[in-house]
Amino acid sequence: MTYFYLVPQSFLKFSILMQIIFALVALSVSYFSLKIYKISRQREIKLFGISFILIALSYVIWAVIHSAIAYPSLIEFAKIATENVSRLGGIGMLAHVILFISGLITLSYTTVKIKSGKIYYLLLTLGIISLVAPIIVTRIIFEPIASSAVYNLLITSRILSIFFLIFIIYNYFEEYSNNKNKKTLLIGIAFCLLLLSNADFIFSLTYYPAYIMGHILEFIAYLFILISLLLTIKK
Amino acid sequence: MNKKRSRLEIIRDILEVIKSRNGRIKPTHILYKSNLSYGMMEEYLEELIKKEFVIEIKTPKNKTYSITEKGNNYLNQYKLISEFTDSFGLN
């Protein structure tokens, strides 16, 4: 199995647990969002829910990939041939980044409050092309995905994430300046932490403490999102 | 100066007006009570009919609007909807 980051062995199993927690928080946000959509029938609430479903799925896939690294017996149990393991790992990583970026694009599109499907599909296509095109061009999709290609994919996805997160953060702070709602501020801060974690993960390709720090930042971010959600539905 | 109403607030106001008239009201009354232009009111009513919050009852003389169960549910849950959209910056 290819290692995509420098992951300290002692932290690997713990990181899987954290990824499952991130997925659960994102799923909770999408569940309540879609529940509120059912009552209000407002398109932006539906899109918001969908964006968090995509983000949750990306964490599920990430957790599955890391589980295969942490528990090699799973690969034996699933009867996956050795030559296919790296390919599946690479495809899994590709699915993870596509889902995560698609989630952020959907969220960015929701925050701009423009009702145009064309703009949404344009953003989505651009985001996915920038991730997938280099892989298709180098034809590695037909070979076991090379580590260098996966590194490029990861760096590109992190840079794209940072770009979309800056956009989302700007919108949240703009919203906060209008409504002065502390929960909006908390979510804005959570996205700032997600931005920092994405920047930090770039360094984790060569420097393993960055991987731990990235997870801690993400954990605090999702904790803030969860607190904000609980405060909202409690009222 | 009053803050500009959000989309959710306008929908709430229209539904409240319809509900206040025992759930049946003429468009002119909605126009007067909801403080919207005629074009905007038409647009909102079309949306509310599409979302099944309101039904349009046409007679040879006039047309009236009536609130549905979904519309009532929206009014009952408005606080939660508004709290959610405020917190998550969806207004």
C-alpha cells in the first residue's frame, strides 16, 4: 500500500478515528440542513446540505484508505490482489479529493447566492478538471498510480481547497458583519482553522508532525461547527 | 431605517397575511399587507404555489389564495429555519 503522507505509525489509528468524527459532524450538518430544507424548500439550504454530504463522504473514503494501511489484514480479508492495492489506494485518494473539492465548490456557490446552474457546473468542472486532467494526461490511470502523481494530486487539491476556503471565509465574515451572530463568527473561525489545516497538510508530505497538527486543527474546526449546530437546533 | 427583509422573512410575511384572513385572501390584500411591488408579489406567489405552501383558488369572478399544511408548517418552524440560515450564513 502506498503511503501518501509521512504518517507517524502511532498516530495512524487515531487519525482514522478523527476522520470518522469529521465525517459524522459533516453528516449531522447535512442531516439538519436537509431536514430544514424539507420544511422551507429553500434551494440554498439544500445545496448547503449536499456540500456537507460530499465533505462527509470524502472523509469516509479517507478513513477507509488509512484503515487499509493501518490494518493490512483488511486487504487480505477483501481478497484484493497485491498488484491492485496501490491502484485502489490511488483511486481512493482521487475520490477523496474530488469529493472534498466538490463539497467546497458547492459551499462556495451557495455562499455567493447566485441562482445559476451554469456557474455552478462551470466551477465544478474546472475544479475536477484541474485535479483529474494531469493524471489522465500522464496516463497513469492505466498503471498503478505512481506516488509522485498522487503527491501532485494532493498538493493541487490542497491549494484548490485553500482558494475556495478563503472565498468561503470572506463570505462568512461579511455575513457576520451584517448579522453580528456569534454562531456565524464561530463557523467563520472553523473555516479559518480548516484553511490552516489544509495549508499544513502540504508540509505533511515531507514533515510528519504537520500531519498531526493538521488533524488537531481540523478537529477544533469540526468541534466549532458542531457547537454552532447544537446551539442552533437547541433553541 | 428598516433593514431589508430577507427572502425567508418575505415568505413568512406573505404566509402570515394569508393565514390571518382565515387562510383565504385576494391578491390585492396580499399586495397591500406584504409591502411588495406587484411583480415581486406575483413572483413570490408563484414560488409558494410551486412549493405547495399556498393554493390558488380560481372562480369566474376572482382568485383567492389559501395556506396549505406545508405553509403552516413553515410558519410553525420559522424560528428554527431562520436560526439555521442566520448561523450558517445562508440568508
